[in-house]
Amino acid sequence: MLKIWKSNCVTLIEQSLESMEKGSWLNLVSPTAEEITIVSALSNVPVDVLKTALDEEERSHVEIEDNYILVVTNIPMMRGKDSYDTLPLGIIITPDYFITVCLEQNEILKAFSNDNARTFSTFKKTRFLFQILYKSATLFLRYLQQINRRTDDIEKQLRQSMKNEEFFQLLELQKGLTFFTASLRSNGIVMEKMLRLRTNSQLQHLIKMYEEDEDLLEDVIIENKQAIEMVEMYSNILSSMMDAFASIISNNLNIVMKFLASMTILLSIPTMLASFWGMNVGVPFMGSEFGFWFVITVSITFTSVAAYALWKKQLF
């Protein structure tokens, strides 16, 4: 899908290929081969470059050429209640256009709409780029807070009942934190590189950084570092919690097995005595009317002694 937009500091105007002007924003979401070819012809950006962000495994990086700058950043995605992932977002700045390429619709680009058209300008390409990066960093932080709250809820459930379902949920959250860690670190490298580009006079025709833009980029870097610290902290907490509950479950299992072993010992005593008196050989009290009660009394006595011994050794 190809959408073309241009802001006029008041609203966001959708344009067609015929009416497209300089300073427009070309937004490609899961584009077809034809749409990529059209955008390539209009912007003089190679097709392969436009397809870079369509690879789900693409890492964050910056490519600089004479007529364009490609910034690939990883953005957070929520796949389900406990499932989080990242997705590459390609941002291409040319002298005339601002191009974004992504495999899926996402909350970051949706945030730049008519509702807040006064806060961004498609023709101020450098600032628009930093605003997208800032939105991505804040979305990481929001998802991390959601993961933290969800972890607390699962912990309460685990305290009530030790089920495999809760552990699978924690494992899914842990996997999401791992994806976030890798993406945030690579995004941080990209942002640091963008900050160094401000002194490159050869790129002034593509990226013009004013003081406000530099302040915004520094805010993005700070937000990204904060997100890295949070994801590391939550990841450590989650790992420690999983290890602790795994130890608790193992300990509970040992207690159950110890109890069952003790019960087996106690039940084996009357069984053994009954087996002795059930043999087809001569035994004490054979044929006596008190023989049954004698066996019962001896069984109870030996079982009680064994139970007391197990209790003293804290095995029962």
C-alpha cells in the first residue's frame, strides 16, 4: 500500500502520484513490486534500498549515498497479550521526499495523522525523522511498563497455583525482552551516528540540523538509553523470578515425593506382617481365635514406631 501525504502546518493532505509535490511523505506499507518500482522511479532510490526494510531480520543501520540517506530502525510490535516483537522500519531521506517503508501497519506511523498534524511537518525531513525515532523510543518504554505489570499479575497467579501455563507466559515475555534488548542497542548505535552527521557539511542537502533538531535527537538518545536500562532490569527480574519459582516447584515436588516414600514404608509394614502370617507354614497363634487380633496389634505397634521415627527425622 502506498500513501502520499504532505502537511501544511495545519493539516495533513493526501496526494496522488500526479499531484505529488516536493516535501511529500511517501508511506509504503507491505508494498507491491509495482509500488516499489514507482517510488524508485520518482525518488531515484534503488529498488534494493527500498526493499531493505522488508526483511524481517534486518538490523538497525545507516546508509549514506549522494542522493539519499537510509535509516533502518527497529520498532516494537505487540503480537498478543504476552507476545512482543520488533520490526524493521526503513526511513529514506532524499532532497525532495521523505519515504518510509515497513512490512506492517504500526502504531508509530499511525501517530502522525491529521489529529496532530500541527506537531510535525513532512517537508522538515530531519525533524520528522527524529520525531519518528522519539515515538519509537517512547513506545518501547510503554510496552516495557506493560510487560512489568503483566509480570506482576503472573507472579500473583504463580503464588496461588504452580501451573505450566504461567511459566509459558513468562517465557513469552522473556523472549520479547530479548528482542527489545537487541533492537534498542542497535537503535542506539544508529542515533549516535546520526548525531555525528551534524558536523558533516557534505550532507547538508539531505540533513539540515538546527538547534531544536539536535535537542530532539539528544532527547531520543536519552529515551533510548532509559529503555535499555529498563529492559535489562526487567529481564534480570524476570529471569530471577523464573529461577525462584522453578526452585519452589522442585522443592514442592521433593516434599511430595518424601511424603509418598514415607507412606509407602508405613504401608509396607502391615503388608509384610500379614504376608508372614498368611504363609502355609506353622506360625505363632495359628488356629487361635486371638491370632487375627495379635497380627493387627503387632502391625499397629510396628507402624507407629516407624511413623514416630520418620517424624523425628522430619521425613513425615
